[in-house]
Amino acid sequence: MIRNLAQGIRTFTSNVFLVDGDTTALVDAGANFDIVPKIQEFTDEVDAVYLTHTHPDHVGNVDALRDAFDVQTWGYDAGNLAVDNRIEDGERIQIGDDVYEAIHTPGHKDDHLCFFSRGSGVCFAGDLVFANGGFGRTDLPEGDREVLIESIDRLREATGDDVTEIYTGHGPSIVTRPQDDLELAARAARVNR
């Protein structure tokens, strides 16, 4: 089961997905709210925290998670203090009961990753794409619109028709025809570049 622990939180944070299973994991840590009791509503253990990228709204709660659950974090940029272990592009990781491929998707931030499980059809897209054709900002440091477009295209190619759900870093998840939203994002990102 995938739960968004940031649902209904009224502060600046990313979505935080708790995924139960063989490896109980969080995808992103969020920021500016007390995440520990939210997790404890469902479980007393967290095996891993996977970070889509290291913008403050996605990693602000990392220290609280480390303290409460003695858990390590995984992300692309091992030089960042929020990342304990590096995930390589193409590496396979366990989230819940499924194996996911890490796909390096810079453009919003250099260390951005998406996680896709061909077996379940689930993709955690961070801030690369959003519902209704939205896409990540490129006006922040390390942002690059052309690179973001390449990353959206790479994700579309990697997921193909196998993607059935996309869990985004902000806003609602995409659980109906996610290929359409990816196509819209690819087209929208090319406008006024």
C-alpha cells in the first residue's frame, strides 16, 4: 500500500509516500511538519528513505527520520548531507514488495531520480512531472529546461505503456491514463522555452 503522509498538511512540503511491504520505505522525507507520528500511525519501523532529489522541501525531515527510526537515506548525490548512500542510474532498489529501477532525470535539479517498477506499473516521479501535464521548475539553481525535456522523454521511454500510476512530488497522484499526463508534460515543457 502507498500512503501520502503529507496529505492535508498546510505547510511547504513535498509529498511523502510510505510504502509497506518487504522493505517498508519512504519516498521523500518532506519538510516543515512532524512526520514521525504520521509514520507511527501505520508502522514502528522504516527500512529505507529514498530521495527523488535534495531540495529542502523533500529532505527537511531527514534528521528527524534518522533519529526516530535509525534509518539511512538513499539518493543520487552522496555528497549531500541528506544522502547516506548513493543510488546509481539504472540501479535496482526494493520499495515495499516491488523492485524499482532508479532513473536519473536531471533538469529540475542535477541529482533528480525517478523510481519505476515495471512489475507493478508504479512510478515515483518526484518533481519531474505532475498531474495534467505539469512539469518541474527550471528557474532554480541547477534547473535547465532543455535537460528537463530530455529527462521527461527518457522517463516516457523507460515506462512506456507499462506505467499505471505516477506518484508526484507535489499535488495529486496520477492514477488514470498516466501516459497522457506524461505526453502533456513533454509538450508543455517545449512551449516558450
